[in-house]
Amino acid sequence: MKNIVIFGAPGSGKGTQSDMLVQKYGFQHISTGDVLRQAIKEGSELGLTAQSYISDGKLIPDSLMIDILASTYDALDTSVGVIFDGFPRTIAQAEALEKMLAERGSRVDAMLELDVPTEMLMERLIQRGKTSGRADDNEETIKKRLDVYGQQTAPLIEWYTSAGLRHKVQGYGSLEEINASLSAIIDSL
Ligand code: ATP
Ligand code: MG
């Protein structure tokens, strides 16, 4: 069983590549962004809380996200493996993930970083905003999200490097090329 963190800035292609890896390996996929958007759609209490943070380009508070992650994880059959997409986004979340997995006799096997230049991220997200209907895919919010990424999430690169788990992959080119780079790492684990 493998636990893989797919990591990268907003628009780096975490969701797209996760779907391809799910097809190929049969992993379970936890996308915290998808969990939150579903909650918003259902109008649940979580959705109501999440809505204002997301449309403001901010992160949902760690304590709430950590609870959501654990309950999402425990509802899955994790025997083949899990891809964590959009979590962790802060050092506190990375520590919580480590603790949660340790309590279940498991651990993170690799952090796969999709590296994409900022100008390309902006371009992709503005393009995606034309069809995604996402409240956060507009220029002003995209800028805030990229700032938040730089301040709160990018420090995880160092954190996972120190843990010996970080693998950096070029996140542009064809989807197949990117997927081949990710697969090569997974196969070597
Ligand atoms: P990508 O385009 O690579 O899939 P993204 O940043 O556009 O990434 P999501 O991962 O779908 O999008 O996240 C959307 C929003 O949901 C975030 O901007 C944030 O407000 C909230 N969110 C998602 N995951 C977390 C988390 N782990 N902690 C706090 N907030 C989160
Ligand atoms: Mg996503």
C-alpha cells in the first residue's frame, strides 16, 4: 500500500494527474478541494463555512481540515493506496497527516511535486475560470491563492525534502509525459 502526496501550486495539475494515476494504479483519491466544493453544493454546515474562505482565496482553518481529512480517509478502502491531492497545504497539516497515518500503522511514501512557472499557472487558471464555474478562478482571487501558496504551502517543499520524501517533476509538457515522470517515481518506491 502506498500513500502519495501530490503537491503543487494552484493550477499545477494535481487533479488531472491524480485521475490518471487512479486509472493506472487503482489508488483511492482524496481531493480536499473536491470535498469542500461538494459540501458547498450540498449546502451543509461545512459548505457554508468553506464558501467564504474559498471565494476569498484563503485556506480553511487547519483544525477543520484535519478532521475532514481523517473522516474522509477512514471512509475509504486504503488497501491499494491513496493519493492526497490538496492536503497538506500547511506544515501543521503535514504533521497531522504524519500522525494520522502513524496511528493507523502507515506513513507517507512520497511527495510528488509538480513544478510549473508562475506565469503559466496564472494563464491556466484564468483559462480554466472561463468554463469551471469556480468562484475562485478569477484573476483577483487567483493572485491571492498564489500568494497564500507561496507563504503557507511552499514551505512544505523544504519540510518534505528534509524528510527525504520529495520528488520534483516538470509539470508542463504533454499530460502523458508528466504522467510518465510520476509513474517512474511511483514504480521505484
Ligand atoms: P489544482 O488546480 O492544482 O487542483 P487548486 O488550488 O486550484 O489546485 P483545490 O485544491 O481544489 O484547488 O482547492 C480549492 C480551495 O479549497 C483552496 O484555495 C482552499 O481555499 C480550499 N482548500 C482545499 N484544500 C485545503 C486544505 N488542505 N487546507 C485549507 N484549505 C483547503
Ligand atoms: Mg484540484
